[in-house]
Amino acid sequence: MRWWLAASRGPCGGPAPAFEGQRALQDEFLAGLGADFRQPWTWEDTLAAHGAWNAHIRRRRTRDAAERPIADILIGAFSLRFGGLVTRNPDDFRRSFPDLEVRVP
């Protein structure tokens, strides 16, 4: 099973804050974990995101939805392809992606 690490990129696609902007440290850390973090977005990722977004809209209409859904939807959809996600905020993903294996570091 391959894992996708949600913390591998910061908000603008740069290094995550934990690495203080040093991409080499981040890449060394991720390579040491065996995380395959340089993957393109695929059509299957788009379909997964579409389904999760539709479910989010239905929940929002009943006032039972997350506040910042789009980032979580895209990360969760991408992570489905890899069979799992390592994140510090697992609850943000479990509702939209109940079949996604989520682990906390």
C-alpha cells in the first residue's frame, strides 16, 4: 500500500511549514518514509472529488458540513488512489471519504 502524505505541500504547493521553507529537508523526510509524493492528478482523482463535493453540497444544505471543504475534498480524492492518508486532522477526511484509510503521525 502506498500512502499520500497531506503535509507534503504547503498551501501554495511549496514546502510544508514544518520544514521552514526548506524543500530539501521536506523531500529527504518524505523519501525516508517511502512516501510517493510527486504524483500527477488523474481523471480518477477528479471523479472521486466530484462525488465527495456532491455529498458535501447535500450536507451543506442541511447545515451539516465542514467549513473549509475544498482542500479536504481534493486531498482526500487524491489520497484514495494511494489507499491511505497520513494527516494530523483525520476527522476532516473521514466524513467525505469513509473508505479512505487515515492515519495520524
